[in-house]
Amino acid sequence: MVNDPSSATPYRLRALADKRILARLAVIGAVVLAVVGCFAYVGGWLSPNRLTQARMIDTFQEVNGVHPGFRRNHAKGVCIAGYLESNGQGARLSKAAVFRPGRVPIIGRLSLAGGEPYMADGPAAVRSMALAFRPPDGEEWRTAMIDIPVFLVKDPESFWEQLLASRPDPATGKPDPAKMKDFVARHPETARALEIVKANPFSSGFANSSYNALDAFRFVSASGASTPVRWSMAAVDPFEPETPGQSAAQDKNYLFDAAIARIGQAPVQWRLVVTVGQSSDPTDDATIPWPSTREHIDVGTLTINHIEGEAPGNCRDVNFDPLVLPSGIEPSDDPLLSTRSATYSTSFTRRAGETKEPSAVQTPAGGKGA
Amino acid sequence: MAQQLQFAAFSRILHWTMAIMVLAMLFIGIGMVASLTDYHWLVSIHKPLGVLILIFVAVRLVNRLFNPAPPLPQGMPPWQRFAAHASHVVLYALLFALPLVGWGMLSAARYPVVLYGPLELPPILPHDAALYAVLRTVHTVLAFLLFATFIVHFSAALMHALIYRDGVFQSMASWKKRSGRFAVAKQG
């Protein structure tokens, strides 16, 4: 088949002495190395100081220790379930199925900020409510909200710096207040946000706390109109301030146990309130509140009628990624949204593969409530 | 009788489209797991692109039945023939496995598998966090294996193009109509 048997030798590289062949081999080597190098660069191996998902979660572990099986932040929590009764008002701004009039089943989680799953409840810990709305014939929507009116940092780098500043000093076992002071001094947006947080006292429990999504999103209507929004779960239970006597109680889980007792008595409700932003309102900075004169739309009532300890298959095994959004709700340009999605995902991946210890908050078998 | 020297035009189009998609996918994948602010937009390309690759590789496998690959040149050493065939089998296997493992792991984590807007894929596995953890690791291992196999494939293609010059590279890369016999370059 070949013209000349002696020419069937291109596969033998005995011609290596030939400079042209050597040069071509060098070109091949360089091109292949360049591709591998680009891959390594994109993967972060050539820039060990880059703030990656892994680095962020590693820092959480440095600050709080590793507690296998638990979330790296908001580690202490309890599962809840119930439904949202949508009144249809949200459909004006968003085409998402959850805003059509009717009932949407939800599961969720009440938790305290912080990476220690067995920490004692206390007045200083930020409380959170995470929800997954699961309309029977629509897309899922997940949101994770906290009970302070603005967030304390505006981007991932500041979040990480603030986390480092809160790292316990090996000598005292406690965070060094000077470091946090220094951080706040370098971040005027955090100083302003702290003032706003301090002006809003904590309530006495989970049930009478209101929870805010803080980050801005965009609602997209059926006609394609896009509106900047923020949303909150406004407590229906009347506000009562936290009293010093509460945290002095012997019960390390006094906040959670009160929530279990409250839901055991009767369902607890919140109103889902959407704040409609205007084009002048910042959507990329969760430390800045929008003017209080903005339109608020009450789009439905959340009813929580069930509470149970974390267990296989319930809220324990759900990642309340704030970017699990139905069509009709879109992320804004807030850099924290993608950052949260990324770090929650790394935290979820790590804990999903770890052996689980029982959670601190437990309920009698079968949970409480309907 | 003239030997078939070239892949069919449709096969070449499939190959080069997939080459771009798979290379983009590998870089998006490795980049997104290290990213914070870029994570979301990268993931929202990663998922639909993965499904597109799964569809393309299925079409390609069927296409092979109708448009078989041209024979390798005479005189190619047996180990190279084996390496060529084995790497192609591995590439096909990985291009099927990676999207399926990705889809499965998202199902096991109970993440909705959103493709675009309201377009979602149904879960293919039950909600099971431990299963998710295993599949998530498998996804990473297979992705590195795919990158390594791609590097071998790419290096071999360049060897054929620049060193062996035996027409194997042109059988996929040339857009000119080629017939006759495999050209065997003279060396040294």
C-alpha cells in the first residue's frame, strides 16, 4: 500500500538529530504546556492567595473548628414546614408560580448564625429563616433570610476579612476586639450598617422575629418588565424585646425550645412583604437600606405548623442556596448572591460526605404541630 | 481503489463543535468551583452545556455507525493503534458519564436541574445527601480524567500534524476534499 517500505518510518523518531523535528517537538510541548498552564491558572493553583470557595469555607473552619456533618455557618438549627398562602398581589411584578393565588407547600429551617452546632442560644446571635417554596406545578424557590435590617459587609473580600477579624485569639480563646475595631475603621459601610443594626432591638424569639432577604433581586413580570426588589417575612406575632432573663436561663436551647413550644400550641404566621425598589436604589450593596417610603406589597401569608429536629432527608439535607430561583425571580448585581451560592455549595458538599452527629435541637418523635 | 482518507463532513462538524464545547466545559468547570462572584453565571452555562454535550455525544455515537472512521495508516505501530482506539473509547465513555453523573448528583442533592428559564430536567436519582457526596467526587475525578485524556488526544493530534505527517490530522482537520492514499511523509 505504501509507496516505499523505507518511507514507512515516520513513527520512529530516530530523526531526533534533525533540528527541524526537534523544533517541532518543542512547539508541541510548548502548546500542550500552555493549555495545561491555563487550566491550572483558571483552577486557582497558580494563585494561592485568591479568595476561593474552599478558602472561604476553610476560614469558617479555622474560626469555628470542624464539626463534621454540620453547615459551616448557621450550624445550629431546626427544621420547619408549612405553606405560603399567596394572595396574587406578587403576580403584578413576577411571573413566578409561587405568586399565583393559592397555597404553596414549604419546608424550611430556623437557625442561628455561627459555625458552632452546639453553641448556647444567646441574645447576640443573628437568627435566620431559610425556606424552600415548592409549588406543585412550578419551579422551586429558595431563600435564606436573617433578622437584621441590613447586611454588615458588601462583598466577599470584606466578608472574609471580617471573618478573619472574628477568629479567636489562640492566647485567650476569644476574638481580639482590636482586630474587629480595625476592620470597622477600614470599612465605613460596615460602621454605618452596625449603627442601623444597633438601632433595631432583637425580639424575644424566633416566632416574633422578622426576617429580611437583604440582598436585592429582580422580579420579572409576564410582560418581561424587570423590577429591583427586596423581600422580608414580617412576623405576625407581636414584637417583644429580648430580656436579660431569657439568656440567663439554664436551657442552652431556650430560643429553639420556645419556638418548638410556640408552634406546638398553634401555627405561627409571617407576611411575605416585597419592597419595590426604584432605579436609584442600590442593588449591589446589601449594607445600604432602601428609603422607607418605597412601596411595600404584601404578597401572601406564611404559616409554619410543623417543627422537627434535623434528620436524614429533611431540611438537614437541603442547601438553602439563595440562587435556586424560579423563572420570574432573577439575581441582582449584588456580588454577595453568587458568593453565597458558591460557599453554601462547598459547605453542603463537605458536610454531605461526613458522618453525622445528632443535632443539638431535638423534638419529640414525629415533631410538633400538625 | 481509493482509500477513505477523511472523516465525513458531518463527523468533522460534530467533532469540532464538540471540541469547542468540551474544552469550554472543562475550563468553566474548573473555574467555577474556585470562583465566588463568577460562580453563578458559570454554573448557569455549565448545566445546559453539559446537557448539550450529552445530546451531541449520543448523536456522534449513532453517526459512527453511518460514517465510520477512516482506517489508520498502514505502518502505524500496533501500540499507537491501540492507544488511538483506547483513547477514543475513553473519550466517548467520559463524555457520556460526566453529564449523567452531574445530572445524577444534582438530583441526589435535590437541586432543581435548571437549564434555561422555566426549562428544567426531572431528577434521575432520589434525594440522598451521602449519594450526592460520592457522585460529586466522582464528577471531579472523571473531569480530571477527561482533561488528561484530552491532553493525550491533543498531543497525539499535534504529533500526527507536525511530526508523523501521515494524514491522520488532516483526516479530521482538513476542509479540502481528500482522496487517494494516506500521504506518508519522508523524514530525514
